[in-house]
Amino acid sequence: MINFSQIKAIAFDLDGTLVDSVPDLAAATSATLIELGLPVCNESQVRSWIGNGARVLMQRALVFAMGSDYSDGKLDAAMPLFMVHYQQHLQMHSKLYPQVISTLNALKSAGYPMAIVTNKPFRFTEPLLAAFEIDGFFSLVLGGDSLEKMKPDPLPLTHILQQWQLEPEQLLMVGDSKNDILAAKSAGVSSIGLTYGYNYGEDIGLSSPTAVCEQFNEILVRLNISAEMNAKSMEQ
């Protein structure tokens, strides 16, 4: 098994990693298209569009709805509408993935500082964490607009390294998308790719993360968290 013994802190993606947010993103995207008088999309389409931030999500929705008639002007007009609709749908239908809270509790008990690194706009990130009562686990929260660049750029991870005075080998990135893995590789940090999230229909293993996990609580095994703590996590 890969040795993660040097890991001192963990960065987590949000959508597709901790929270299945597609139902609410799909509702907000469809509501925006309806308001623009355009054909609506379905949840499965939105599942394949997310991962690069809200603007790219809406861009992909407009390309679907308008084809060659899509324009940057239309996107600029759509974004404020999408922001309003998503604010209204933020946690109506979204759900935490299994074992998230128990695993975060185990990691906190083991002494790991944890951060959120998401491409979701910051204005939605903190309220979503609070709605699921997991905001207290994270010492640092970075949204897609918190810094000049977002994943797959390494900037959010190098920012954490600087803020927490860590060497690259001491930070672990956990996510479900190739954007998470590419950012980790560029920053020189280890990564765990989760198979259950959103990755444009691609096998996360194709991005060659340091390790692959099928369930969230497998992170504990990878980090060699005590058998007692791991067993307690899996019971919850």
C-alpha cells in the first residue's frame, strides 16, 4: 500500500467529494434556462458539466441550449440569473455522501488540519458547509474565486502550503475530478481520487492519482488511522 506517513494536512474538494450537489445545481441551471426562454437540461447532463466553476457550467448549458448561437453576451446575462437561482436551491436536494461526517471526525481526532479547495464560488461554499454542519472541520476554505486562479491550476494548493508552512509531501488532496489530481500533481502533493463523484464520465484512475478510493472512509485506511478509530467511523 502507498505510504502516506508524511502527510500532515488534508485538502478536500467539495462537490462530488463531500456533497452530492448535482440535484440543486441542475434545478438552478434549468430555472436559468427557462427564464432565458431556452430548452431545459436534465440532471444527468449537469452531472457531466460541473467541475470548472459556475461560469463554465452555465457556458456548457448555453452551448447545449443554443448551439452555435451561443455568445459571451448571453453568458454574461445568464450568470446573475444563475446565481440567484442557485442561492435559492443551495441545499434543497443536495446530500452528504456516506461516511463523510464520521470520517472527518476521525481525521480531526487524529490531528489533521483540513481545508476546502473547491471551484464553487465562495459565496455558496461557506453556506453549504454550514447547512450540513461540517464547516467546523475546516481551518481554511477556498472557493473558485478566492484566489486569482482555481483548479486545475496549483495555486490553491500552493497557497495552503505557504499558509500552513508545509512541504509538498506533507499535504494530501482528496477529490473526485481530474482537476483535483492535475492541481495536486502541479503542486507536487499527493492525491486520492474518489470513484463515486463527477469526472466527466471518465475513470478517475486515468488521471493517475497517488491512490484511488471507492468509499470516503477508505481515506482512514490509507492514512493508517488506528483500527479502533476506523471501525468506529465505519459504524456511523
